[in-house]
Amino acid sequence: MSNPYDIFKERGFIYQCTDDEGLRRTFETERVTAYVGFDATADSLHVGSLIPIMALAWLQKTGHRPIAIVGGGTTMVGDPSGKTEARQILSRDQIKRNMEGLKSQLSQYLEFAPEQALMIDNGDWLLGLNYIDFLRDVGRHFSINRMLASESYRMRYESESGLSFIEFNYMLLQAYDFLVLFQDHGCRLQMGGQDQWGNIVAGIDLIRRVRALQTHGVSLEEAASGGLAFERAYGLTFPLLMDPKSGEKFGKTHKGAVWLDKDKTPPYEFFQFWRNAPDEMVGQLLGLFTFLPMDEVRALTALEGKLINRAKEILAYEVTALNHGHQEASKAYSASIKTFGPADPEGRVRTSSRIAGLEFDLSEEVPTTTLTSEQLTQGLSVLDLFIASGLASSKSEARRLVRGGGAYVNGQRIEQEDRLFTRADLEDQALILRAGKKRYHRLLVQE
């Protein structure tokens, strides 16, 4: 069976690793248990969580055991990593409700069973800690100087709001998580985003120091100088994806985060987010967010011109099917090709992707109204467009829609009531209008 380290390397999952060769050898010689932590700050995960989720899924596919930690304990503190402001403090009841949503979403990607994958709440061991005992047994292994030098703390420490004492404890708690999982479940690997590097390394260091005392009764420094050995733990971080156009973290739109929950981001909008991915990111996204073979990924990435849109169709379908199921992905694809047309109407791109052999239900097509070319010669205002589509019954209703931020044309929010649209604004001979979150209409222009 394939070594997951090689899969991670080939598909672009690895940003940093504490010991590349050591981790690869460990995957070759034993069944590795590895974990990723997800704090329950909301009742849904978002696209930014998909890289670690897919990494856990690949571990399970290759015969290893993933652990998903749902942070019922750490969520009450808040991770300062990569943030300039303190996280909102949530009640235990809010955290419990959020955890239920996260568990349901993670089950879409992982098969949870004792010997398959585990889902664990770190509140099980963190909430009952005696603080004095914790400081004595765990806190004594941490250097304040090293902690402040960590990037995860430095950004918050230097920010206008500063670093609170409660946040300062987060690294200790996450490190303790790794120690508990190492001791109780034989967990040898922690994975996370690149902003988690300092926290992950702190956990590895804590394990080494505690194991030196437990195994040999000496400090880590004494164990190292004496050549004494004990089990090793590893850390791996994933790259931070940035949108080359906006310069923002990939996974955000003008409306905010793209959620995995269909009530927060409907499947059609989820599909369209991936369908509209930047051309230059398609290969990277196919490698990270699908299970397609890499030879197919490379073939799709090599497409040029308008055919790259076929690769983006496949990307969108595959990711939507993983998250929402094939039925929802089929509906989203059906609506998309009825609205925009197929990316490759001549069928030039062949793929083993599921999308190639499906027959789609086209009954849920986006409503369409036909305009003549002459109507756009002088231009039509956004108010006229929404009236023509039936999304607004009058100019006053269309005006309220624009002022309320709910009017979109070709995916762009329209903020000017007098905005004119001409033939230059057409995409595939059409304008796609949206009112609010879910009401779509296509204005098709005929010559």
C-alpha cells in the first residue's frame, strides 16, 4: 500500500515536517496514528479546514489510523495563532452545540470506528485539570522566551490588542493534547496548518521531556548527552493557500467564509466557488481536495485556454460530491451547465472522474429569459435587468435589493443603482442575476 508521506508530498500537502525521512520510515514500518485538532468555534467547518480533513482521509485510505480532536477544552481558551484579535469566549453549551455539527461533517470524510478512526473531545482531559498540578507537571517544561519567539504568539503579542494571559496558555494545552494522545493512543504524528508549527513543535518537545523522565528518570538534556533513546513523535504542517487575485486566504468570498454546512453555503454556491477557482490554482486544488489519481490531475492541469474550465468543472463536482454527496453535486452541475453551458461541449476532455459517466437531472435548471442584442446596444441599468428577469417587480423593489447588498450580476455584487450593462459584460452570451442567496435567473442574449 502507498506510503502516505509520498502521497502528501506528491499532492502538495507538506509545508514543513520535523523529520521527513524519519516520518517516511515510520509509515513504512508501522501503522501510524496521527491527529488533527478542530476547535468548535462555530457549528460548521469551512473550506479552510478541508486540507487537514483530506490528509486524515488519506491516512485512513492507506491503512493508518486518524484521530480528529474536537476541541471542547481548547475552544474555551482560544488559539492566538495567525490572529490579530482575541477569539470570542463561548459558553460550554455553545461549544457542545458546535461540536455536534463538526462531528456530522467529519463523518462525511472519515469512517469512525475503534480500529478505523477516532473522534475525541479534548475536554475529556482538559476540563478537569488541576491548575497547580498542571503548572508543576507541564508548565515547568516550557520556556517563556521560546514561546514568545514562536510566530503563533509573536503576531498577537505585537498587535494593538496584545496577547492575553488566557491565550498564552493555549500552546501548553495543545502540547498536552499531543502528550495525552501519545500516551493513551500511541499517536506519533500531529498535523496542522503552517501557523500551528510552534504549537506542534512544543508538543513534540513536551513528549520528549516527559518520556526522558518516565523512561530513564533523567532530563531530556541528560538523556541526549548519554545517547539514551525513546519513542519519537513527529509534526507536519500544511501550506496556507492564498488567492492570487485577491491576496486573501483561499476559501473566502466577498460574503465571507465558504462553509461545509449546506444551510450556510448551499451546494450550488459551494459548487460555483470551486468552479470559479483561479486558473493557476487548478492543479494544486485537484491534488489537495480530490482523490483523483495524480496522472489524471496532471492531464487536467495541462489543459489550455477555455478547456481549463473543464478541469474546474471536475474539481467542483468532485469536492461537492465529497462534502454533500453525489446527488447534490449532480444537481449543482446540472444547474451550472444549464446556466453557463458545458465547459467542453465537444467532449474533447476525457477523464475517469465520476462526472464523465453521470446522467444529470436537468429539471432543476435555472430560469432563463431571452433578450435581443439591440436591447443591450445602449445599455440596460441593473434595475431594468432585475425587472426583466422577474427577480424584482418594480424599480423601487430592485433599488431596495441593490441598497441591501443582495443584487448580483455574474457573481459580482452590484452597489450602484445606475450601473449600466452592455454586450461587453456578457459571459457566454448571458448575464447571470442573483437576488439574495438562492434566487437565480439567466438573461440570454440572442443575436
